[in-house]
Amino acid sequence: DLVGPEPEAAPLEQMGLGWKSSYGTGTGKDAITTGIEVVWTNTPTKWDNSFLEIL
């Protein structure tokens, strides 16, 4: 398995840092993610409540 234990079960020095990855560098193109993409707002440069409406 390329992903370490959940943050709560990790050693003290790794807590609060998320899941440790042993795949490649673990960053950039080697990052392991859920693949979920979220639209936070339709107008990112305009202040409005669209984030809450999208939820």
C-alpha cells in the first residue's frame, strides 16, 4: 500500500500532515488524491454567495 495510516493513527511526528505517501516523491505528478474536483464558485473574482448556493 502506497498510502500510510490515517493521520490519527500515524506517529506523533506525522500527525496533522495528512496521509504520508510512498509513491515517487509524493508531490506533484506523484501525488495520490481522491480525484474529486469541486466547483467552489462560478465567479471566482466576484464576491457573492454562490459558494453556499452550490453546496
